[in-house]
Amino acid sequence: MNLTMNLYLPIAGNSVNCLAIFGLGGVVGLLSGIFGVGGGFLMTPLLMMMGIPPTVAASSDSNQIVGASTSGTLAHFRLGNVDIKMGLLLLIGGIAGGGIGVQIIKILRQMGNADFLISITYVLMLGIVGGYMFLESLQAMRKSARPAEQQPQPRRESVYARIVRSMPLQTDFKRSGIRMSLLLPLALGTLVGVLAAIMGVGGGFIMVPVMVYLLRMPMHVVVGTSLFQILFTCVSVTIMQATQNHTVDFILALLLLIGSALGAQVGAKVGKKLGGEQLKILLASLVLIVMVKMLYDLLVRPDVLLAYMGGH
Amino acid sequence: MNTNRLSRLALIPLLALVALAGRPAQATSAATLTATPSAIRIGAQYDGIAMHVAGTVPAGSEVILRFTGAPSELHLREKGKIFGLLWMNVGKVSLDNVPAVCLVDSSLDLDNLGSVAAPFRLEGLRDSVVVNETAIEKVDGGGNARAAAIDGDDDEAAGKIDVMHELLLLKKHEKLYAEAAGGVRLGADSGGSRSFSATMAIPSALPPGQYRVEAIAVKDGAVVDRQTTTVEAELTGFPKWLSQLAFNRSLLYGVLASLIAICSGLIIGLVFQSKGGAH
């Protein structure tokens, strides 16, 4: 019996080993289930290593995330971990921000500085977000080791808290157990949208820290709400890429999805066993590792000095 | 009118005779070339194929075998050093007439065949590929000047990379370009000809299109015969159907891809829930 595990992908224009794609999906799904990030910043480079063109890798990954985040959102929704009101506000802001970001990229490309700005934004964002989360979680873990009061607020943050309180249109976010102005998630969503569009990523790894530190949502609600929001973003990216660039390989996406759905279910369990601070410190480490890899790529001469358009 | 046509018809064999007489003597010795399979069908199970190429060439000659095809335009990003420190995309370069695939094999080490082999080697693509220099746009006037000034000693940083060299590297990384030697087996001379055969590994990333298999017979530093045959690579079965949907009805394809992903996600979520999974 000739049981071959290879499958030809017509849009990617190459054949892949199904088991390798399942495995890849599984690993990224695990991380996605634990942290509520889309995992696009990991998946795309790994797919490129398997011979998938960068544009197809990025678009098909968005298609895959649609499925993975549906499954994840469902699981978190049942647990009451999805703040739909907050998610929708962030989404509206994100869409507006995405539009602004695309325009910024266009202007920068005309000026000729886009790629430089993209790389620097990427490294700086990863470094700042990862570094801050890592240090903050480390401090919190040390404090909670001693039976002390709730983590004391740093001075800088209390100024921020006062500004937040003085904003108009205050409303309750029941799921998250917080009260703040409608404008804040809208504005932060826009900011993340701009950054995500500039960097060409879903933005999960920026959105999660924003929810934790700037919106002060509880970690478990953050993960569910982030997945809810990512679902909508990726549906729009999938349809846009399919119509404009014909780069969505739906078979590749389905293979990845089956792997990542399994991974995400395991991830959700693992995430529940870990405490909020442990989750944060792990995500921070992951973000820092990606930053180091990017920095390495920037500093070391590439093997080939030509590259295909698209992807990172 | 009828006699006019007849006399024209009578001319044809005469012209053919003249044409044959004008060709080099070796080429008349029934040189042949066949490629099996004669068409590459890219179905769901396609993972590259081993193409068998066989034929005859004039006696005593060595054989260079080439599989090239589907020339197209290519737009690439060019990497360079900025501020003498950071490697990133600094510009675009447009190339034209770039074969998607170029595989070269021979009966003798290509270096030993000397200059006669040069146009048929990968490096020989330098003569046919058009590098559109004007399309190379730098970071900006200032950025380019800075890079050039800081790394005056470094050609790469100054934006003077050898585009063709890098293209060959890129394609070799993807296994779409390859150059080997000794893969062509030669038979003994019999009469005025000798047979040859080879197996070429056609890559899995082969784009659909028309390809050309070429056998070049080389003797005493000169090309004595050249045979070509064409091989068509086309999508078939499920990949063909999916590709047509994606390109011709892209909105439907995008919506379907999203819907199927959402349904799969829901099904997977429900399956895990019922098994007591998911938290």
C-alpha cells in the first residue's frame, strides 16, 4: 500500500508533508490557546521555511486563525471569559486603525522609508512589550510569594488612572468587572490597529498587553476577548487577500487548522493550570525570543540578498 | 492557376532537399530526443516527478541536458545595509524573462567542457534575463547616500549587489535551479550516433506552464547538434478546480474559505466539549 503523506497545494504551488503541517499547526495552536494570540508572528516564518511563498503563508495563516479563534472563542465564551462589548469596541477601533495604518504605509512607501520603519517598529514594540511584561510579572510573582496586599500601583500609572477616570462616556464592562470611558477601548483599539497594519500582523501580541495593562482587564477575560476580536479581523483579512491577491490557500489553512484546533484545546487546559502571572511571564519570554530573532536577522548578513515581496 | 499551384507544390521537396544538404553532416544521423512523461500532470498527489530523458546524438559527443521553462517577470526586494548596521529591504528590482525552473545536467563535468558549455549553464542565464536597473529604487536619496558613504568599502551596502548572482542563489535555495554533472549516461558509439539517457528530478514547486527539454551535443569544443522537445505542466483534478475557483471567483472563494474555517472551528470546539475537553 502506498500511503503518501504529501499533498500538492495549488495556490501555494508546492507540495507539503501533511504531518509536518499538522505538527506546525499544533505547536502554534498550543501557544494560541494559552495566551490568546493569533500566532501569526510565528506561523508565517515557519511556513516559509517549508517552501510556502511568504504572501501565501501570511494569507493562509489568517484563514487558519479564523477557525482556530472560532474554536477558542467558543471555549472561552462558555466559561464567561468573553467581554463582547469590550471586544466590539476594540474591533471598531482596530478596523479604523488598520485603515489609517495602511494609508501611513502607502505614504511611507512613496517616501521610501517603509521597510526601515516596519523593522524598527517591530523590534521596538516586541522589546518594550516583552520587557515590560516580563519585569512586571517578575515583580508581581515575588510580591505574591509574601502574603502582602494587592500589588501597589506605580506613581506613573495613577496619573494614567486619573486621566481615564476623567474621560466622558463612562460605562460598565460587566464581564471584565471594570468601569471606564467608551472612548478608551476605541482609542487603544485604533492604536493597535495602526501598529498591526504597519507591521502586517494580527496584533494579538500587542492587544493582549494593552488589555492587561491599559484596560486592566483580568487575564482570563483578556484571552477570550482577544480571540473574539481576532476572529473578526482575520475573516476580513482572508476575504480581502482572496479577492485582491489570490494568496489564500484554503487546503493549507484547513490542515493547519486541524492541528492548531487540537493544540488550542490542550493550550486552554494548560493555561487554566497556570496562574495569571505565570501566563504573562511566559508570553513575555516568547515575545522577547521573537524580538531577539528579529534583531539577529537585522544584524547578520542574509544568505541571499534578494527576497520575494510580502511577508516578513 | 492550377498549373501555378502544381509547380509550387513541386518546389517543396526540392527546397527540403536543399535545406537538408545545408545542415552539418552529423545532424542527419537521426538524432532524437524523448522525454517521459511527455506532459506533467499536477494533481493532489504531485510531489515532483522523475523525468526520464533519452535520445541519440552524433557519435563521440558529450551531452548537456537542460530543463527550462515558463519565463516570466519577477519583482523582488533587494536587501542592503542601512547605517552600516542593519540588514533590511532597501529597494526593489524587476527582472524579466526569468525561467521559473532551470535544471542543467551533463555527461561530463561542465568545467571540462570549457567555454562551449558556458551559455547552457546557470550562469549563462545572465545573457537572457533582463535586469531592470531603473526599477531599483533605493531607500531614498538620502538613505542611499548615507549607506554608500558609511560603507564605502562595502559594495553590497552601497547598493551594488550582483543581482543575477543573488537570483541564482535564491532559486537554488528553492531547488528550482540546479546544476549537476555526470547525470547523463552515454551509450557506445554505433554507426554515426550514440545513445544517451538521464533521469531529471522535476521539483515539487514547478509552476504550471510550458517547459523545454534541450539536449546539446558537444564535440571538440563545438556544438554539433541541438535537440529540443516541449513538456507541458498543467494542473489537473482537485488542484485545478480549486485554483480556478480561487482565481476566477475569488470573492466566493474567500467567503467559502472563511465559512468553512468557522464551521470547522465550531465543530472542533463542540467535539472537544462533548468529550469533556476544553477546560
